[in-house]
Amino acid sequence: MKIIVSNRSGIPIYEQIKDQIKTAIFAEDLKEDDLLPSIRQLARDLKISVITTTRAYSDLEQEGFIVNVQGKGCFVLPRNTELARENAMHKMESGLSAAIIAAKTEGIAKEEVVERLNLLWEVEHE
């Protein structure tokens, strides 16, 4: 797993780490019981503070994505299907919101958007 952080993104580094780990879990690049890099190792690799990586891992643990086993490290928990569905819904809503904004900007009617959505839905299910 490769984590890339940017000081220029405007998003706190611990949030960038969390988001990338969550994305890897949802994409099943990280699977149940996979060992994450240690907090200190990740901090060294990313050249950031241990406090930052601790915050990211702590938040992930509180959100139910990982578990910290004392003396052994942090492991990925079983994939929560409800969280995965919520993540997919959020992505879908973001994409649909962008499509609605584009349609409204160009004066495309709601009916045309719905018609196009239905057409794309059918094409993807063939």
C-alpha cells in the first residue's frame, strides 16, 4: 500500500492518510487481517510526525476500519458492508450533484437528465 500526502492540498495530513486507507479497504486492496505499517514506520516513510499518524490510526479505529492489537500492530477489520454501501452512496451522490450542476448550467431539462441516466443504466447492465 502506497500512501501519498501533500502539504499543499488544504486537507490535513491525517485526513489524507485516513482517506487513502479507507479507499484501499473499500477497493479491497487491503483485506481483513492485513497488517498496516506501524505508526512509527509510516511516520518515517512519509516524513511526518508520529502524532499525525497516531491521529489517523486512532480515527480509523474509532470508525471501525482497523483494530490496534497491543504489541502486534494495527490490522484491518472485516469489511463492514453498511459502511461500504454508505461510501458508494456518497460517491454516487457527488457524481450526480456534479451532473445536475452541469445540466442546470447548460439549461438541460430534468427529464433529459433522467432519460440519459436511464439509458446509461441500461447500457452498463448489458
